Amino acid sequence: MENFKKMTIKMLLILVSMAVWSCEEGEGSSSTKPKARGAIGEIVLAIDSVKWDGPVGDALREVFQSDVPGLIRGESMFDIRKIDPSAMSRIFKMSTNIIFVTTFDDKKIGSQNINALFTKDAKEKAASDPSLYLLRSEDEFAQGQEVIYLFGNNEQQLVENLLKNKNKLQNLFQVRERERLEKVLMSRKSSEARVASEGLGLAINAPASYQIVKSEDNFLWLRQPTPNTSRPDISLFFYETDYISEEQAFPDSIMALREKITKKHIFGDPNNQNSYLTIERVDPSPLFKNFLIKENYGVEIRGGWKTNNLSMGGSFLAYVIVDAKKGKLYYMEGFVYYPNEAHREAIREIETILLATDLLDKKEQAS
């Protein structure tokens, strides 16, 4: 505990003007600590029960339990396990993701247990700069662990900082969980998918569980077979075409391209070529977001899919990537078929695989 207090003072002195701090590891090697454990998407939240039932709890739910965008049913972004700070046993301290929440003016026993972790100097620094609200500590109790301290001088200040930094806090855990999942998924990669994708100018890093359904010059379809209904049916498909106009990355053009691809290649019923995949336009409406990925312009699309004859449906995540140097446009999508079940983790798996896909340059393709 004393080492942690010293770290807190050190970081506060160095980063007094910052709203997010990163804590160094304490003395001793983290290799002697047990490995953290916990399901993907799960966060243990230590907070006084009265505070959880008030404005701070409302803000935390807004940040961490907002619905995942684009899913066909409402699913919270993270699973929260709320624990009273006095009940933080060794078992809970082994969790992969932990958040401690407090305000320094709170005299209730739960908050006081957390406040005791902060030195007088640390509290004075926070009091002098209301924008300070977060302390980050890795591997504090176990290896591979993320521990976050969210704090404020009072509830109003903390709530304001939580809502102001909502996207940053969500992204912190989203990126972490994706990296954690990637280590599991990529422990065994599909060499067949990698070779087949090179013809498209891509280097697809798909798990070995994904098999090739169809492969052509500019199209590749991978699928993870599901021998039973206890797992989601996930498909990935990739398409390459010439990039000739920025209008190709407009929403209407993307949806038209997607329908062109699925009409030709992906049938809801293999015995019925009139049954193909379309994008759900209304519930949910597709969501588009522009971004840069590895110096290339990209568009993320989230939403629901269905077959044109309404026999099947589910959630999907897609990326359009423009490789202006090669004059190529890539459409990459993963879609889930898992009736009446949660889709969040399947979409997280799709996101992890698609974002791990690299664009090959001409020299790599030639070799």
C-alpha cells in the first residue's frame, strides 16, 4: 500500500495538468503475481452503494452500460459487477478489469475505504485542478490487469468529468478488451485464409477455426462452422475493387456495393439464389463513421442484416478501406447469425479480426 501511495504522489507531481494519468508498476516483478481472470467485457466496479444509487451511478451507467451501437437488440457495452469496497476480497482483486470510484467529500464507509488509498498531497493536487479525475494502474494485484481509479472532490465534479470523457473511458476498455481477445483468437491462425487473401491485396489474420467457403479473384468468404446452437454462426467476407472516385465511400454507394456483392456471392439459402443478404434500413438504421486506419481513409458501418425474403437476420460490422496509392477499395464485413441470443461478443470478435487485417503493398503481392 505504501508503494502505491508513493507512486500516486509521483505521478500527480509530474502530470498535474493532465486529466488521465498512467501509473508505473510498483517495486518487485509482476511475474510473481497471479494472472488476472475475468470474462471479456466484464468490469468489477467498487463503489459505495449509496453513491451507485445516485447521480454518480447514473453517470457510470451512461458510460459503461450504454447500448453497443448497431446491434439488432439492446446490449450493454460492458457487464458491470458492482461490489462494495469493503467486500473487495482477494478473489475480486484478481479480476482483469477493476474500477474504484469515490469522491473525497464522501464520509460513507465505502468511499472512505477508497479515499484511504490517496495521500493528503494527492487530494490537494486534485482539489487544485478539477479536471483531474482518473488514475490508471496496470498489474496492481495481478498480471494482465487494468485498475482504474475514478475520483472527484465532489459528486458534481466527478459526474461532469465522467460524462465529458465518456468516449475516452469507453475506448480505453474497448481497446484493451480487443487486444486481450486478439491474443486468444490469433494463437492459431488460418494459413489457408492468409494465402487466399493475398490475391486480393490483403493479409487476413483469421483464427484457424474459420474455413474458406468461397474464394475468387476479388472475393473471399470465410465462415466459422457451428456444430451446435451454443455458439454464434460468424461469417467474414472480403471484396476488392478499383478506387476511382471518393463517392464510392459515401453511405449510399457503400450500401449499393454491399448489395451487389451479396447478390452475387452470399445466399441465405444455398439452394435459392433469390435469397440474398440486404442491409436493414430502419431497425436498426445503419451507422456510418469515418476514421483513419494505418494512414488509409476508412468508413465503419454497423447495423442489422436480413435476407431479402426475411428468412434470416442478425447484426453486422463492416469496414470500407481506401488504398489510394494502389487505387483500390476494400470492403470487409463480418455478420452474425445467432437467433434470440446476444451478439455483442461475436461483433467484438469480428472487429478484432477485421482490424488485424493488413493491406499488402505491391512488392509484397509480387513476392
